[in-house]
Amino acid sequence: MLVLALVPAKATHAVPTDPAMEDANHLDVLDFHGTPRGIKDRSFNIFFDAGAWHGYSLPASGDGATGFSGPFVHSLQGGVWAGTQFAQMRLEDADNGQAMVLTPVDDHSGPGYLERHAVAPGLDVRQTLFYADSRTAVVKIELAASAARAIRLSIEGATKPLAGSRLEVWGADVVQHFAGSPSRLITRLRGDGEAITWASVNERRYRIGVGSALSLRPGESATIFVEQMLTDDPKGGMPASVDDREAWKRNRERWQAYLKPVQASHLSGVPDEVAQRVLLKAVTTLLGNWPAARGDLHHDGVMPSYSNPDANGFWTWGSGKHAAALAHFAPARKACSSPGNPSRRVGGVAGRLEGGGRAAG
């Protein structure tokens, strides 16, 4: 199940923080730009973190839309793109109903997040995608006004044409079902206070909005959170939302802990800046290949590479190496198995998570 919850916060005078400014030396160690050409496209890097089975990318360079590519879901059909866009914003002037055109400024990948920055007349907009846990991705949307603005905001999304996939509206939620799988994609918008929310579906596209306008005076800002959760709960219960602000704080604390050994690293004969960037690339790759326990996989582990569909599982010959590497910066994470027969694979992912198979070997 994939859940999206959008929670507008009250306007404040606080200046939105830009994590990219704080992480200037740690940006774009991997290129996460890409727009999938098909449901199986693995030709570019995908951002995963916190053991998540669903990942995202920054849209291909030159894409003028907001939001992110995704999600790519390991547990569906051996790994497919379930969506083409996530958290694309639609902003309208509440006074005249005209669409507000957002102009892209830049985008970056940082340690533990993806960030997009755009502007409109009198408005600065930042979207930061991060993970609250292995099931929940969050997009923090920050709106900062330099002129008085009354804004109506909605979120649009689009799904991939997967066989047997269908969208429907449940109240104010949008639910995507997948043939032969307990996984569901649930999109939910929560308004602030008594705000009325609404949802609509048109074939493979959906839109969810807040009924009331968001009013900002010059110098004021507002923060909106969008959640997206993937779960394979066979009971089909509706998951609770997370504390998004606390989740962002925990994300920053977790990644600061990962960065400490990187910042302290030194390799003789290599400039520290180069050595640290290479090490951060390794850290990002290992964590991106780390999915949490799910389905018949009763322990966390590391995939050799999500880019190779034949490696969409855990392999005992690599687990010892992964554990040794992770011990340097993430000692709390343990490999799912000990080194053993180097030809033994702990099964393919899709069957186990969709209820159709057991771990092999």
C-alpha cells in the first residue's frame, strides 16, 4: 500500500531552511535524474533510503514540472515503476482562479533527500523528498511569500499502465490496486483544521486538493507535507500518518551520524575532499540497496544492485562484505545472513512479497 497525506501548516514568519546550503559539499554525489521510458526502465539511479522498497528520482534535466519521478516498486512484478510522477503541485490564485506558473530554479540530491526549487511571482517553493521509515516517503513543500498571496493548492499524480492496475476514489482518498498483489497505493490529502478535501480520478491520473485557500502575507511561509507509504498489509487497513516534522528531524540526525565517519576519513595521497566524496558515494549506494524485512524476507539485507533485475534479492556471498562495510558507519544495521555458499541466492523479491513464493536456497 502506498499512502500520500498532505497536511498544510499554519503560516509563519520563519524562513524555510534549505538543506542544500548546509550540505554544499555533499550534493549530487550520484546523479538521480531520470524519467522512466517504460515500467521496467532501470537505466538511471533511483533514490532509496531507510530500507524502503519504493524509490524516486529527480525528473530528467530540462523537465519543467514539479514533483518527482516514481515510485519504482521492487515488490511488484520483480520491480516496476508504479507511477510516473509524485507530488506534482498545482497552484492557483485564489482571487481569480488563474494557474500560478512555477519556474524551476535548480534541483539536487543531498545526503538522505532529493530537493527541487522553483519560483513564481511573489512566491518561493521548495520540495524536499525524504524517508520517515521503510514504508513512508515524505515530501516537505515549503512556500515562502515575498508578496501577499492567496493560494489554492492541489497535488496531481499519474500511474503507469500496469496490467490489472486500477484507480478508485474512497471518500477523499485515491486507491490504486494491483492485480495478484496485496500491495495497494493509497493517496490521501489531509487539510488543516476543518478544511474540506476532495479527490478525483481520470483513468490513470488523479488529483487531490484542499478546499480552503492558503493566505500568506509578505515574509510569511507555510509548510505542507505529502506522505507516500507502501505496505503489503493483507487486511487492507488504512495506515496512520506520521509526525512529519519529527520524521524530518530524525532523518537529519540519522544522516549526520552516517556522515561523521565520512568527514573524518583520510586516505594517504588523495585529497580529503576527493576521498570523502568517494566514501559518501559508497555510503549512499549501500543504503540505497538496503531494503527492510518484508514478506518472506524476515531480516533486512543488501541487494547487490537494484539496477540489475537478476539481482533483485539477497545473496549470501555478498552479505559478509556488506556487513563489514556497513559496520563502519551504520553499525545498527545487520546483514540478513552470514557468508556461505557463494552461489546461494535468497530468492527473487516479487514472488515472496506478492504472496506467490518462498525464499529459494
